Amino acid sequence: MIRVDRRQALMGMMATGLTRANEAPLSDGVEAMTPVKPFAALALQIAARSVERAADRAAASKQMLAMIEEIGTKLRSSSIFIQQYGGTPVKLVVLPEYVLTSYPGRISIADFSARAALDIEGPEYQALGKIAAAQQVFLAGNAYERDSHFPGIYFQTSFVIAPNGNVVLRYRRLNSMFAPTPHDVWSRYLDIYGLEGVFPVARTEIGNLAAIASEEILYPEIARAHALRGAEIFVHSSSEIGSPLATPKAIARRARAFENIAYVVSANTAGIEGTALPLASADGNSMIVDYKGALLAESNSGETFTAFADVDLNALRAHRRKPGMVNFLARQRLELFAPVYGGKTVQPADSLLDNGKLKIPDREHFLRVQQQVIERLAKDGLI
């Protein structure tokens, strides 16, 4: 089918690092090397607050707006302390995953979309924009979001808001176990947004920013796709089990940093309020990792601003332009892998499209799809 051929062609573009003519190149030449003044990045570890007990959308929105006001207060006091402590102004702030709502739990996809998913031009984004503008920071976060092109479902969206209050990056999570993703409506999504809308990179005065959502840090292809489009800093919103042990996500954050020569600013929740789970089940280990994979700062448990560090973007850019064994980006031989990636299907695309029409899934849909994938891989002798 033409759609499948088109999808494979796009995957080949990703695997070989090709971009369309109207997309930004991998390097902006002299502009990309313009010196950047030192700035501090902050992974603000605060508790997410569930909206599952909110009676309706109005109540949920009221709760979210109240929480955004609290975030503004906590951020302002944290930024003042950090600058007084280290002498460097905070210019980049990352909030935890789904901090305004918590995860949907067993609420149906359609009901959660109606009750709690943000509208692209909604009051919650406007309130967050006011914080970014008032405090002159790039504010990154993560929320469930509605899209008028796909009514009845939501996407988990990582965003970056610039100091002028405008959203400059909107990335929809591509790999999720229990929620709709652009890949589940792949052919329609590409028609609407193109590849630029799948792997967006925001080129800003503090560097080229890209977002990775939650457990996607475990999938190296996502970070690499961003890096091949110029990303220098990965903003990573997460809600995960903290531990003094080396968790998979903790290992992955450092790996994604050094293999892409990029910073990782990762904010975890300080627990989840308003659910049946014990509060601190997802708490701690927010961190900042430099482009060599070195851990610059890491939080303990509880609400805290202690995961902050200076970002040296000039050193990162010099490293990327220096020949040597540790210049992993410049040593990529992508054509080797394009036939393997482009010629295989594991998780199928378009599982929520039926003859081009959107299907609203139940929660078990995603488990059924994965079970079918496992059975097919076993039948093919791959697992």
C-alpha cells in the first residue's frame, strides 16, 4: 500500500539523518557556535496532584490552575536561592511528568480526555506562560493534551514555554504502554504535522532543546532522532520509583547524555497526591547529567530544588566539533542500520485507525496489541 511505503520512506529519513528541504539542518554554522552565557538548569522536584476525585472539568481545571500558582511561587524562591548560592541565573526549568493531573489510572480514555486533558490554547498553558514570562525562564513540563484533529483521545505532551510566554516546543510521547500515541494514528498524524511535528527541536538562545517523556529515556532511538536534528539539551519529565540503586532510567539518562553529547535535565515527581498509592511511591532522583554522562546534581526524596547545575553549552559544542573517539555523533554510520529499521515492524502503526477513522480504545486495547506482537515475534523466531 502507498501509506506503508510512505511510512517506510520516512523511517529511512530518520535512520539516515535526512531532513526535508524546509527543515533545519544539523548545524547552523557560525550561528550554532555563537557563545552562550553560562546559565543554571533546574529540575524542580514537586509532587504531582491527581484530578481523579475532581467532580468535573471545571473542578479539575480549578485545581490545576491553583497548582500552577503554587509552582510559580516555589520556582521563584528556588531560582533566587540558586542564583544567590552559585551566582548563575536560572534559565531552564523542567517540571515532572503529568504534574498537574497525575496519571489517568482506570479512568477511561474518553472520560479523562473530557475531564482533564489540556487544550492547546487553554487557560493552563496561559497560566504557565505567565510564569515563564514573569520569571524569564524556559519552562518545560509534561501534560495530557487534547487535539481537535483526534477528538475523544489525548496525547501525553512534553512542552517548552519560552520567556515570552509562548510554547516553542510541543512533543507528543511516541512510546506509551497504556495511552494513545502519534504512532497509533501514524498515517493521519504525519499528514497533519509531518516529521517536524514528530521530532521537534526548539532552537533558542540557551541552546537547542528537545523533549523525552518518561520511560522513553529507555529507548535510544528517540534521543538519537532528536540529536540528529540538532538537539543539545534533553528536557526529561518523569514520574518513577526512586532508589539508591542504579535504576534502568538512571542508567539510561547517563547513556543518552554521553552517546548523543547532550545534557539531560530530568525532573521526577516528589510523590503523587490524591491517589490510593502511598505518597512517595514515585519520588526522588531528579538529576542533571552533562554531555559526557557525568552526574552534576541529584535530588534526594521530597519536594526540593536541589537538582540544579550550570550548563556549559560552549564546551558541548566544542566537543561535538572535535575529532576523536569520543565524538560519538560524528562517528555514526546510519546507512548500516536503515535497512533493518526500515524493513521491520514490531509494534504496528495505526492501531487506532480503522479505514482512516479514529477508534476510541478501551484500556485493554494496548495489552491486546502487545500480546499480538509477542506472539508474532515468537512465531518468526525472533524471541
